[in-house]
Amino acid sequence: MAEQNDTVLELKKVTKVFNQGTINEKTALDGLSLTLHKGDFVTIIGGNGAGKSTMLNAIAGVWDVTSGQIVINGADVTRLPEYKRAVYLGRVFQDPMNGTAATMSIDENLALAARRGKRKKLTWGVTAKERERYRQMLKELDLGLEDRLSTKVGLLSGGQRQAITLLMAAMNDPDLLLLDEHTAALDPKTAAKVLALSEKIIGENGLTAMMVTHNMRDAIAHGNRLIMMNAGRIVYDVSGEEKKNLKVQDLLDKFEEVSGGTFANDRMLLG
């Protein structure tokens, strides 16, 4: 649970420089500061190379930041390795093949997620009680997976697999759920279903979440807060009624205003 002041995430002047001191030096995050409170569902947009995925990777500990501080639920995790941060985080990736074990069954994948961070027992197996719990969880997805617990995850469609990954990522009530373009590889109809499931899981569990998306309409439609990134900085941060009333053109105009240029990938952004 978050601290009494309900701050879940603090990024304090975080900088990430790749290939520092070489001809290929690139500043991907430039003194980035951001605070998220419990229950925030923040959508993140920006042009290619804006720093969106770099920010999520920095939070997750995929690489060390060059300077600055990352605090999750009151704990300074700036120097913690990725595997030690896993206790705070749930994550769903763009590729539906990530986040699950393809050769293991649905119930085995869910059991692995449920036991993440807990002491391993000598015996490993999915109990009847666990199977019933998973059956109920899957039934709520309305994808017909509750009767396929023993099916290998590798045999599922991309949308079904992302739905399973969502369940796994949210299972232990993480302090922060990271969704990194998790519908980008899906067809529009499946993507819409996975987005609706994401909203449902986040809302019902009171999770704090960050969702990177290339689709402006999705960024406006989901969550309670929207941030726009450019050149490793947050250039726009909007929430509440102001966010609800946004139009795609407003975001395009804002980007042009702060960057001095237009989105290079308008078609993708416009969905």
C-alpha cells in the first residue's frame, strides 16, 4: 500500500545518457521529474525518440540512470537491480510473446505470477483451490479461457495472451503497473478489448498505472491524466475535466507549439 500521503512514484531530475562521452552520445531523459499518486492512470504520448519507453525502462531498472532519483512507494530504488524492483511492479510489453512462458499452461503461468516474490516451496504444483481461483479470474475476461486452464499459452492468440499477461501483472497488487504500448501489435478490435480489460483491472484493483501509447485517441479515452513527452522531458501534463475535453487536434497543436515541428508519425498516432 502507498504511504499516507498517497505518493506512489517520484522521478526526481532523472537523466539517462546513452553512449556517454562518445560520438554517439544521446540524452534520452533530460532532468525528468514526475509524481504519481495512488489510483492515477497516466497515459503517455510523444513522438519517436521522445523518451517514453526509456522512462518505463528506467523505472523498471532495465538500465541504470545517469543521474537523479527514482522512488517507489517511499523506497529509493534508483540503484536497485531490475529483479529486486519486480516486487513493486507489474509490466505488460508490446510483444504478446513477452511476459508469459509459452510452453507452460495457463494455470502454471498464473501460479508463477501468484508466487512471484514469495518463498519457493520444495513441491511445485497448482492446487485445486488455485485452479478454481484462476478459473473465476479468467471467466471475468469473457474470452472463454476459463475452460482451457491446461492449454499451453503459446497456442493462444495475441489478444488472449495479452489478457493473461495483464492478469499476471496485476495479480499481486503491484504498487505500479507499466503498460508499454501493450496493444500496438494487436488488430484494432482486439486492441480495444485489451484496453477495456486494462481499464477494468486497474479500476477494480485501485492500481496506479502508466500506459505508453502511440494512439492519441486511446490516450485521451483512457486514464485520468495524460502527459506528453518530447526530447526526454514532459512538455504537457493534463488531468481531470481538461483531459476529458481534449481533442486529437489539441494534442497535435500542443506538440507543434512545444517542439517547433509536427509529429512525424501522424497516421499511427491518429489510429
